[in-house]
Amino acid sequence: MPEDDGSASVFRALADPTRRLLLDRLLARDGQTSTELEAELEMTRFGVMKHLRVLEEAGLVVSRKQGRERRHFLNPVPIRLVHDRWIGKYTEHRVAALADLKAALEAPMNDTATATTQVFRVHIKATPEQVWQAITSPEWTQRYGYRTVSEYDLRPGGTFRALANEGMKAMGAADVVVEGEVLEVDAPHRLVQTWRMLFEPGQAAEPLTRITWEIEDLPGGLVRLTVVHDVEGAPLHAALVSGETLQGGGGWPYILSDLKSLLETGTAYMSEPV
């Protein structure tokens, strides 16, 4: 019997119309509490919690405590993994991604995400040390996602920058396409940094955003990688990194899906840089 790649639980969770409605509500306004979802859906608290539990088990929702409240965030990474496993290999994805990214850099961004905190989570068969290296080592970062060489000075106050690959330069990108500063370092479990894209003037004019990488060691040789991106005051960044704006190339869901593929199989989903 073939090993379950996790897609079965995603399909089961999406099969229920009430759970799809919950995801729709979180897509419309992310980070809601159970009470807010209950009022919006005219459903009992018990019913909301029951369905949220199934969505969490499938990885489609991530719940995090903020102050005294527990808020629920839509996690599109499992849907991206299903896409890559069952849909993407049957499409001309590489060409589409290049065209979509170029369009995103040239077109005005009218439809922007409103959530100021975005949470993404993926489970990877690897060690925390391997995941840490894949995030922070330039030899690894150029092998997945947007294939940029990421340079970290891993100390509080250290610099971070991502360098354009040849495909980005061919589209007119500058040498440095993302900049930031390292705020916290606890290798191999936690990294906090600022982050700002520089592909076009509108992005460069937005304030620095904040990314928290959380790497948790789980039983069975699994690592749970959670990326929390605070995009307050940066609507262009919010739209692109969320993955909702497909012209941006897929955002964090695409990057984390590709990272998982590389660490587990030795081959990233995309064989050539975007």
C-alpha cells in the first residue's frame, strides 16, 4: 500500500461543505476567534470547534494564542502540496509562473489581502538542523522556491538579503530583491527577522515586515515548520506572500511546498528558477 502523503486528510476535510464554508470565512477575514466564526456562521460553538479540529488535523487551519484569545488562521500550504502532487505536474507551471510573476511586478495591485498576520505551516520529514540549514544557507535557498541566494548574518542586528537569480535579472530586477535585519536567533528552532521586497518601487516604499520561523521537532522524524508573517501596513506584501495573488508566483505556500519536496526527495518541485 502506498504511503499516505497527507493529501487524504486534506480531501476528507474539504469534502464537507461546512468546513469549506469555514475556510471561506477565514479567507475573507483571517485570524478569527471561535466566537467570531460562530456568530458569522450561525453555528454553535461546539459545532465550530468540531469542524475546526478536523481542519487543524488536515493542516488547513493553524490556531495560535494571541493575548487571551485563540485565533484561527487559514493555512494554504496543504492545498499547495495537493496541487503540486496531483495537478501541477500536468500543467505548464514553469512558463505560467514566469509570466504571472512578470505581470505582478508590472501591474498595479488593487486586490490586496487585509490580514495583518499570516500563518503558514508544513510538516517535513527531516531534522531541525536540516530545516534550519535549508532556510539560512545560500547553498540551499538557491535550490527551491524562487531560487534566490539568501545571505544571513545570524546574530541580532545582522543583515539579511536575497539576491536576484538570472531569471529575475532578465526581467529587470536589481541585484538585491529582498532586504531585512535579523532580530532573534535560536538555532535550530527559532529565527525572527524583518523582510521587505524590492522588486518594484511600491514594495520598496512599504515598511519592513516581520517573519518568525518556528522549527519544532516531532516524534517519528518529523519537523513542524511554522512561518508567521506580520504584514501590517504593507498591503502589497500581504497580497503577494499570501499566495492568493497567483500572479506573484505562489508566495509562502509555494516556497514551503518546494522546501518540503527538496528535503524529503532531494528534488524541488520546480527544476529551474522562477
